[in-house]
Amino acid sequence: MRIATPLVALALAAGGMTAVTSPAKAAEAKPVALGDATAWLKSQTDSNGLLPGFGSAPSISATADFAKSLDELGSADAASVAMSVKNAAAAALTDDHRSSQESAEGAWASQTLGSQDDALVDDVDSHIAQGGEALGGRTADAAALGRLYDSTFNAYTGTDAQAWAVLALAKAAAPSAGEALTYLLGQQCTDGGFRTKFSDVDATGQTCAADAGSTDPDLTSSSPDATGTAVIFLSALPAKDATVTDALERAVDWLTAHQDPSGSFSEYYGVSGNSTGIAGRALRLSDKIEAATKAATWLRRHQAAPVGVCASPLDGDRGALSYDDDTYAANRTDGLADAFALGSAISVTAQSLAALAALPAGNPVPTLTQAAPVVPGARVSINIVGANAGDALCLSIGGGHQLLAAGATSATVTAPTGVASTPFSVQTASGAAATGTLRINTATRLGVAAPKKIKRGKRVRVVVRGLWAGERVTVKLGKKRLGSAVANTAGTATLRKKVAKKTKTGRKAITVTGRFTDRVGKRNIRVVR
């Protein structure tokens, strides 16, 4: 029997614009993005309540990530998902190739349910190194004390697995809980962040500081995944001493300092939805609201969300999150086309779920404005203000549709010809909709060509230029209607008409009017006998 250390004892202790509301509620009890992601993950579980991993096989860890996020949210769904994790982990205890991380996940799940599975806790406790164990062909050094190892996959244990073990053991008051916590804290680097990977089991120093000379960035560099994970699980400890509190403060400071202006987080290999989601959860739990909201907004920009009539093959997986920009673009084009694409989306969504709670819960209708009427054929900007941050937008105008980038605040369209106004609408990924009317300045001076002298009773030829194709123009001689003509594709209309014999002689004006009264032209002539 191992003796509990002091740490475990501590742990135990505009004009022309109108807006209409969509059928969606004006305010939701929770963010639309969060509800969509939760519903999608639930739809992906099998008959045992487990999510698939990066293939068809059920994944205890992916499902545990889902359960942990739900628990952080206080969701009523947490219990059923945790039960699936606990049952699957307990069933795996008879498997010699089981994962110690999965046992830790199952132990935590059982504790969440209020009925701790002692067999799972004991399995985790028995996989906390004391030094001297034969692991992967090597003998664990004394520096490995407290490290979670795995009989089959010992090379793959790291900060993530250790964090699960620390929380489960602390909740159980297990003998090795303090040792496991001490080992986890040793993975914090001097800059305040935590590293992802552990040292070799036989290394005489197994902290981030001890590996400072390594060329492996997983050993020497702080990681948003590892740091976020450490914050999430250390924050959940039953009690925390000054050492843990200090570690948390430094880790949160590291996260806030390493967030990209876009809200995302990156590993050394690039921006990652998993990194952003895990870090976002940690920031939310640490009451870093602004930073957490920025992370959640980035995630929302990479979420499957049908947007009005701007359809995509990804719409059937509403709520799923994509790994990065390129993955999101590919998923919108092809959908979740294979098991890997599905597994990636499940991984990101399960690990990021609770981060989405930092988004606003309302569903505001955006305000649409146009600076001023524009001439036909000109490019005009429509301003869009007030949509949920991160929501993709669908603009519909003139029978066409345009998907706008998430977070767009304006859209540029071409003013149509032949009309003084045209309706348009903007729909958001959260389901709000607004309508507006694009105002077009139709005024123009039409060109008029006609003879300087016109004889009464003779045919006259009047040519009008500057019209729209197909536009009808009315021609008057003085106050009398002379006739009308329709413009050709070049915008020119020609009228040939006999001048009445009773027309008075003298100076007169030929005036022309197009489709609207502000489309006019004039030519002064003389009527003679």
C-alpha cells in the first residue's frame, strides 16, 4: 500500500432598409453554435453511446472529451455520455492492451455519475510509476515517480493522459494522487506553458526544464493543447494548494499571451481547431471572457452551419467543427467524405464543445445600410452590422446568392439596370434574417438626335441614345406625343414618325422620357411648312 503524500491530502481538502425577424427565437437559452455541436455529436454515437475515432472503431477518449465538455457546461446530457465512457472503460479492463488513459477517463466518468468504479481507479493507480519498472524495454528512472505509464502504449502517454489520471486519482483519494500531480506540474515550462510530450522513462530528469537542450519541440516548447488541458483539469481538482494556484495563473497568462489576433491558437505545425477549442475552454473556465469569446468566434467560423439558400455538402453535418481553414474549405466542397474527415471533425468538436459556450446566446437580426443610391451597373457596398460574431452570411439579390465570409461586415454587389430599386436579404448561420432595398439612381441625360428643321406632314427620324437595352422611350414634339420606341442592345432607340399637318410652325422642343421620369433628353428644332 502506497502512502498518500501531502499534496493528495490537500487535494482532498439605414434609409430604404427594413428588417424582419426570422422564425428563430430572438434569444436562445444557449448559443446556437453550442446547441448545434451538441446535437451533432449525439447523432454520431453508436448503440453503446460511443463516438468513433479516426476510423470506424468506437473511441473511449473521443467520447470522454464529449462528456468532460458537457460536465463543464453543467449539461443534463453529461450523465448519459459519462455512463457510456465508464461502461466501455470497465469492459476494457480484461483487455491486456487497454489504455491507461482510457481507464482514467472511465474512472473520472464513474465519479461524475456519483458511483466510483474502484476497479478503474485501481487500474490507474497501478499505472503510476514509482521508478524501477520495465517499460518499453527500458527501466524507469526514479525521476519517473508519479508518471502515468501504459503497458502497451507507454510512449504515447503525455500531459493529456496525465491530466485525466491526476483528476481521477485526486477525486478518489488514491495513494498515488500526489505523486501524479507533482509529475504533471513538472511538465510546466519556465514560460508558464505546459509541454505535450514526456521525457524518456529512463531519463534522470523528466521535467520541461531538464529537457531544455532537446531538439524535439514537443519536449521543449509550451503547447496550447497541453497548457489548456492542464488548466482544465487542475481547475477541476477538489482542492488546490498555492503551488497549483500559481501554476494555473502562469498557465493562463501563457495562453492569453499566445492567442492569435484571429482568436486561434497554434502548435508549431500551424493553427489547429483542437488547440483553439482546448485553450478556449481553459480561458472560459478561468474567466478570461474576452479571450474565450475570441477563441469561440474562430471556432464558429469553422463550423458547419446551413446559411439560407447558400447550400453546401457540409450542411447535413450541421454543428461539426473543422480543423483549420483548408479543412473547412474542403469540407464545404466535399462534405465529410470519408472516415478520416469524420474522425477529425468529431475530435475537434468534442474537444472544443464547451468553448462554444463563450459565444453570445442571442440571435440578433443584422442591420443593413447603403451609403447612397448608385447608378446602374456600378459596384455598391451594403453594410451589415449586428450579426453574431463568427456567423457566415448568405446574401440574396436579383435571383443570385452569395456566401459571405464569417464575420463579414459588408458585401459588394453590382446595381442592376432597368430598375429603380431591387430587394435583397441577408441570412445568418444562426438563423436570423434581414431584408433591405437597394436604391438605384436611374437619373440620366439621354442623347437626342433629330433634324434642325422639320416639315409639317413629313416623316421625321428621332434617335435616342443612352437607354438601357429594351427600355421604352416616349417622344414628344412640344406638348404632343409623337410616339415611342424600344432601345436595342446598344441602348439606342429610333423613332420614325410623320409630323401632323396641323402642327404650328416655329421653335419647338423634342423631349424624350425613358422608363423613369428622371431619364430625359431634349433637342430644340424648328417646325416649318
